[in-house]
Amino acid sequence: MTRIMIVDDSQAILNIVKHIISHEAIVDAELSLFSEATVAKSAFVNLKPDLVITDITMPEINGYDLIEYMKIELDVPIIAMSGSTYNDNDTSTILYCAEKIGADYCILKDELVSKLAKLIDMILMPEMIGQT
């Protein structure tokens, strides 16, 4: 079974992402949800996820630091998501920086419902959607 790690300090977003993956994605996935990036970082190496979905703006450890750590430890595909501004930077700037640090894909939180399931299936099951 595919393992997906989801990291966001918002329980509402964690629930939305969980629902989308469980009900709309083709991939059969075991989901590990983390509302604290520090806990996610500690669990990452043992969990060995096949995909990580992480927020960027979080307390204690931000998504940039988490992405950088994960890419050093295990080259796993990472989807960065954001719906906020940070230090006067808009969401597109935040996601651009996430890509430069190592995120493989980026998505706006207001696009989760319309795009996340297809993106996950494209990453984890490209043969099922006609991509190689």
C-alpha cells in the first residue's frame, strides 16, 4: 500500500486532504496526518512515505525547512501547498520558493478540491492516467 504523509498545522486542511485522497484519488493509500511539523520530521525516516504533502507556513518548523530535510534524508516526491502570505510575500511567491528548495509540485489550498486527487494519481500511478 502507498504511504502518504500529510503535514499541516490546520486540522481542517488535514481533514479536507484526507477526504480528497480517500474519496477521489485512484491510489489506495495509507495516510499519516501530522498537525505539528516537528513530529512529522521525527517520524519521516521511519515512516518512509511514498509521497509527502506539506503546508509551508507553520509554527516551529516551516515547510521550507521540512522540505529541505526530507530531500536530504530520502528523495521522496513532495507537494507543497499554501494559502497564505508570509512576510509580505504572496502565495505564488511562497510556492515558487518551495519549488526552489526542493518541492516537486505546488498547489494552492483553494485548488485542493479541484486538482489534488489528479495530481496525486499522476505522481503515484502515472500508468493509470496515461502518463509515463
